[in-house]
Amino acid sequence: MKILIAALAAAALLPSAALALDAIEVKARDHSCEELAKIIRQNPAVFVRIGIGGRSFRHPPSQCRLGDKWATTSLRDATGKQCVLDYACVYDPESFYNKFPH
């Protein structure tokens, strides 16, 4: 019984960060549009670096963070071609999570 209680307590104390997805980071200028789309489809969490900033992508069944939603976004690849990519996580002003200050 003590072992069961200890196991339940340990499970409850696991940090939520341990359960979070670790996003891989790629530079948009190092890949073609097709390569970027393939990387996003093959990995549940991807951060595409674009200059100083970047875009976060979550491929289903992974979910975006609270207050974000899936959308399409455009960026330039290594050849300068304009890419339109799915599964970008963007700020959602209509989200219940964003209605209240935190």
C-alpha cells in the first residue's frame, strides 16, 4: 500500500515540462519549401527560424499551446521562393485563454 501511495505521489509531482514536446529548430534559409513541409510533417513540434524571430509549427495530433490556433503562414525558403505552410501556431484573440489577463 505504501508503494502504491508513493508511486501516485511521484506521478502527481512530475513537472508538466517533462511531458511537453521538445521542438526541433530549423533555419528557413537552409531548406527548400518542400523540405520545410516534410520536416513539419515528420516532427510533432518544429520551430522555423526566420531572421531574428521565427514560427512555431505543431503537426497533428499535437496541439498548439493554450491561446494559440492552427493557421497557414508564408515565409521565404533558401532559394527565395515564397512558401505557404500549414500547421503554424499563431495567437488566437478569440481563445477563452486570451480573454483573461494572466
